[in-house]
Amino acid sequence: MTTVNSTLLKLEGRSGCKLEVLNREGVFFVKKISRETDYSKRLLLQAEKQQRYFLQGPQGDFKAPPVLELAPSFEKLTWFEMPYLHGQKYSEFFERSTVKEIKSLVDKFNDYFSNSFEKAEVAKVDPSLFLLKLSVVKNLLSGRTDINLNLLQQTLGYLGRVPDSAIPLRPCHGDFTFSNMLFCEDGIYLVDFLDSFVESPLIDLVKFRQDTFFYWSLLIENQLPESRSAKVIQIFNYLDSRVFGNFANNKFVKEWFNYLQVFNLLRILPYVKQKEEIEFVQKSIQRIIPLP
């Protein structure tokens, strides 16, 4: 018997959202809902960003699911719906993939980033944009007793010196990690678009390397057995050498990448509360921040 309208699954996301899987007359949907009114405006921006990406068409092998319905009012909790996609998360795809498929994946990422850089507009950005965001992050971390305050001050000092050079600007995903990719038969679908204070292909490359160099998605998917984790790390290392290595000598990567990577890691810190995750972020910053 077909259920006309039912909620099959509810999940609490790591951000300010929760997810529901809905069944309407045998057709499945995903509903993303803000948990707090303060997050509603941000979720609206994410929905609009996802829809723009969908409307512009596939970017190589990368696609976005359409936004099918959006909350009519944004004064309270915002929500939007999209199709339920049948695919594999990255760890499942890696587990079953062949060497040929992984090499093909390298080509797909290289094409994605090459296309993004080629189509970007190069311009200087007002440093106050970065300094304002830095001030917001600093305020969010105010009063925290579970973080390394010396490292925080060192990091704030480093990020206060914004590079004085142009940067490639183009709409980006904003949170281009493997945990936000679904590997389907007809391509790789991107979900959980994130509003970014600066839109640049460098942001997507930074988020990509958050996994291939630091293994962030592997940390948050902590239920994997050791044998599967080892394979994920092996593939991440290969992707890092063949994809990030392909852009390491790019002028903008040389001038901006480390700054943006440190900035990205610092922005994670206000939202992690578990000791293991706090230590992960802080050790990651220590690995790449220049010595004082």
C-alpha cells in the first residue's frame, strides 16, 4: 500500500539544519529545515545558491539537485525540498572503485577546477571583507576555555595580514568536501551549498584539500573500520598529489592558498565542541601556519 504523505527519516545535521526524508505517493524527497530562526536567512541563501548551480547546468561531471519547493515565509523557520538521490557517499564509492575509476575521478576534479579558474574574474578584494569576517569568528570564540588561546592569537595575527594581491572571483560551492558529494550513475551531485563571504574557486580547492590533506570527512565519519579508513586515506593522498599538485604552481594558489586554508580551519573552530574535533582543527592549523 502506498503511503500518501509520510516522514520516513529525520536527521540532525552538523550545521544549523535538520533533514527529513519524505514519501509522497511513492516519490521520495529530502527536506532541509533550519533548526533556529537565526539560521533561516543563511539556509535561504544556500537554497538560492544550489538552484543557481542547478539552472546553469552540469559543470563537467558535477551537478546539483534542483530546489523543488521553498518555504513561502522566512520570518520563522526556513526549509526547502529537493529530490532524494540514489547514490553512494564517498567512502562507499572509494570502497568499490577500481584504479581506473579513481584515475577518472582525478580527471573530473582537474577539469572542474581548471574550468573554474579559467572562467573566474580576477580582481582585488577590499581587505575589510576578510577583517570583518575575522572579527565575527573571534567573537564566536570569545570565552571558550577549551581551545589553545596562544594558537588563537597567533592565528588571528597571521590572518590580520591580508594578502595584497588580486584573487580569482567566481561563484563556488562553498563547502566542497567529499561529505557533500553523492556519487551517482549520471554524475557527482553536490549538496549542502554554503554561502561564502568570498566567492572564489580557491575556496572550493581549500575545502577539497580539507579532506585530501587533513582527512576531515574521514574524521566525522568515525564508524569506518580500519581497513576501509586506510583505503580512503590512500585515495585521498593520491587525489591530493594529482589534483592539488596540478594547481600548486598556480599564481593565485601560491599567493592566497595558505592564507585561505588557515582562515577556513579557524572558521570551523567555533562549531566543533568535541575534544577530538577541536584537537584536529588546532593541529591542522599548526601544520600550516607560518612560525611567528
